[in-house]
Amino acid sequence: MKISVFGTGYVGLVTAACFAELGHEVLGADVDEGKILRLEKGEIPIYEPGLEEIVKRNMKERRLRFTTDTVSAVSFGELLFVAVGTPPTDTGEPDMRYVHAVADTIGENLAEDRRIVIMKSTVPVGISPQVRDRIAAKLAARGFDGRTTGGKKMDFEVVSNPEFLKEGDAIKDFMYPDRIVVGVVAPWAREVMADLYAPFVKSGHKILMMDPASAEMAKYAANTFLAARISLMNQLAGIAEVLGADIEQVRQALASDQRIGKHFLYPGVGYGGSCFPKDVTALAATAKKAGVDHSLIAAIEEVNAAQKARFAKKALEALGSARGKKLAVWGLAFKPKTDDMRQAPSVEIIEAFLSAGATVTAYDPVAHAEARKAFGDRIAYAEDMYLALDGAEALVVITEWAQFREPDFQKIGARMARKLIVDGRNIYDPEHMRELGFTYVSIGRPTIG
Ligand SMILES: NC(=O)c1ccc[n+]([C@@H]2O[C@H](COP(=O)([O-])OP(=O)(O)OC[C@H]3O[C@@H](n4cnc5c(N)ncnc54)[C@H](O)[C@@H]3O)[C@@H](O)[C@H]2O)c1
């Protein structure tokens, strides 16, 4: 099939590359000229394991191309994927301006009957008919009837196909999804979507066809659910600390319960990224607008904000006076295996350290360039994880990259001015820390030393 993808960010680029890998002819369109220029040279603007190889291979084999010409992308694709950003507005509701811009371009240029506009962007529940109307209005201005009756007929359909990929595992998540959700009304479009995803179904993956509003809500519900688990664990960790329980042991008891399961049960510094904070806030804002109770959902974000502040406070308390002291930070990206700094907890935590008068030297395997956008030269960036430690009064672990899990503790102790580790991800064993003579502060567990 011929597929156009509007937006070549995390979701759009992965979508374009993976559909090309499956044998489709794909055109990725973006209004960011710099991004397209880099992609045309085979450079990947984001860090995502495995993506570069797939992009390069499919470009070489001419199944994948990129353009800034969004008009040509309208005429190219039989399927028009929309994967542009939907950042939050002041009210928390998603900013639909980029989706609207793509819808307008489609309505102004659509020239073939029976094209399908597929929303991969995370959009407000119940929005599909509005996007459809927007395209239909542009078509009507050109003398076409976007519906099935009257005028010169130009039928098209807007389908919801939310994306559930995780940054850092995006290729695997796209190729081996837990489920594919498709919200579609017209039977002909339903058939096309079933054909598109038939190879996935053949290899045992589930496709769930539903109405568009339910598909849109499924995306928000999934992220809200996962964020709720994290906030609940963080609140339980806070309670465990005060009551003298060990949240790690509590976690293991919970994870063994089949009704609960083991995923998203790790307490930490609070969640971040471009999706959880935005989507939880958006669902709450949409519910508020609709006058529906959303008190539980609102609390998820409140607990998350408090967790980031609580962790920063805890690290500063362990340090004593922070003024003039050097802190080493391991991990800046909002999670391992990505360079994405959007809503990364490291930002608020490090800002709190700087406000308290500390100096910070940070190390992240891939996120320094993105982190510079947030901190500039207000912090130092170390070339390797051990270099960050020289003369530090504390090591603060914020992101649980694999290479931080089994470090050389002798080397750590020798480089630091004081053997203090503040672990925001509970990746070290407290007893081991005691044996090595570290003061060890973690989440929801008794402090060592
Ligand atoms: N990042 C994730 O892990 C993830 C996962 C699931 C869903 N989503 C959702 O997918 C959507 C995209 O997220 P992202 O992280 O890929 O965003 P992103 O900011 O990385 O990429 C969006 C891209 O769209 C481009 N764009 C803006 N207007 C355009 C236009 N008119 N025509 C063509 N391109 C245009 C931008 O230049 C940018 O490159 C969002 O709605 C997000 O909530 C993201």
C-alpha cells in the first residue's frame, strides 16, 4: 500500500519506518525542514534503539522517503497517518492546532476517492467527527461532497488508531504489539484497516475494532491507568518510609498477586515523558469540561508532582547544607534508552539542587544534547559516569540506565568526597551498600548509614 505519515517525530518516524519494513511504500512528511534534511541524509534526529538501521535500509531500498511537501503527501498516500504533536494547552486539554493544520491540508488537496485519514496522534475523546467535518468543509469549498450523498462525491474516512509504543522499545512495540486498537465506522474503511494489520493478526497479535470515541479513550485510559499505578506505588512508598516498612518487599508481595501483576509497580522519582503527564491532565481536563467526576484522575498528577519535590528534598536533607557542594547526577532522560527530556523529573529535581546552592555534574548515556536545552551551562556534563563523581558529596541516581545497575562501587567511593548515594530508582541493595560503607538513601526503604 502507499502510506503517507504526517509528522516524523517519535511516533511518525517509527510508524513510517516499520510500515516500510513490512513492504509498504511510505512517504514521511514534516514541516520541520531541519528534521527532513537530516532524515534525507540518513541521520536520525532522535535516539531510539534499532530505528536507524530500519530507516537506512528502507531508504536504500526506496520504500521510505521523506519530504517537507505536505501537499504531495496528500496525493501520495492511500492511507494518510496523522502523527503530529498534541501538546497540552493552559487548560490541560490537547492543543489541536497541528492536527487541524494537517486536516486542512488534506481537505484542500485530496483528489482521490476513498482515502483514509488515520489518527495516530493522541486526540481528545470524541474528536474524530470534528476532524472529519473540518476536512469535509474544505472539500465542500472545492465543490466536493465529503459525505456519501450529493455533489461531486469524494468519500473519505477518519479512523482512530492510537499508538501505544514505549520510547526506548518503540520498534519492538510496533512490530509485536499487545493489541492494535482501531476505531472505525464505515465498513469499507474497516476492511482496509483489517487488511493493513492482517500480517500482525496472522502472527498472533490482537486487533480490536471499536467505535472511534472508545479507541480514543482507550489510549488515555491506558496511560492514566499506568500513571495511577506509579503514583499509588509512590504514595505507598512514602507511607512505608514513615511506618518502617520496606516498599521493595511490599512490591514483591504485590507483584506475586496475579490480579495485580508485576508491571508499573516500581516506586521512584515520579513519572515524566511526553505522554503520561500530558495524557492524564488531558483526560482530567476533558472530564472537567464535561462535568464528570474525575477526582481520582486529578490526584494522580498531584501525587506525581509531590513525589518529584519530595525526592529533591530528601536528597538535600541527606546532604545537610547544599551550598557550594557538588552533586553528581546519573541519568537525565525521563527513562532509560531514550534521549527524550520532555517533562523529565530530572529537570525539577536538578533545579531544586541548583536553587539550594549546589553545583551539579551530570552524566546520561545519550541525553546531554537534549538536557542542554533545559539547563544550558548551569550544570556540567561528564564524559563518563565515573568522571561525574570527582569530588562529589553525593551521587543522585535519577534514571535507571542498565549501566548504572552494577557499577564499580570501589571506584565510586574513591572518587567521591563523601560516600553518599541517593537512589531515586531503588536499583541498589541496601545491605550491600552497608557492607561497602555508603550512606544509602532510597525510596520507601530504611536509610542505611
Ligand atoms: N512519544 C511517544 O512515546 C508517544 C506514544 C504514543 C502516542 N504519542 C502521541 O503521538 C503524537 C506525536 O507524538 P511525538 O512524540 O511523535 O511528537 P513529536 O513532537 O516528536 O513529533 C511531531 C512532529 O510533527 C511535526 N509536525 C507538526 N505540524 C505538522 C504538519 N502540519 N505537517 C507535518 N508534520 C507536522 C513536527 O514538526 C514534529 O516533527 C502525540 O499526539 C503524542 O501524544 C506519543
